[in-house]
Amino acid sequence: MAKIEIRSERCKSCQYCIKFCPKGVLAVGEKVNSKGYEYVVPVNMDACIACCMCARICPDGAIEVYK
């Protein structure tokens, strides 16, 4: 099973990871980081296939995927 780790302080909620995830694993959360952005959180980890598309597309390097 895969694990997605999101560094909330790096996330600026561009939502590229959400748009490019083929399985709909990520969504914008309700909490806000210190920069004022509602950061992305995993919401459907059971569907994750560890393709790493979210980590590759993130312009801020905020996502790590562990297989």
C-alpha cells in the first residue's frame, strides 16, 4: 500500500496534483498553512496506485510518495 506525505507549509494549493491524479486520491483540505493556503490532503488512499504523478507535477516539491 502506498503512502503520500504532503509538506503542508510548501503547498500553495495550485491543485495540479489533484487534476493530474488518475485515481482522485487528493483534495483541498480545510486547514490553512502559515502562508494562508488551504493545503492538499489525501482523501482516498485506498485508491492510490503509487504512480507518483502528484509528486512529479508539484512545482513546490511538497509531495512524497512511498510505495
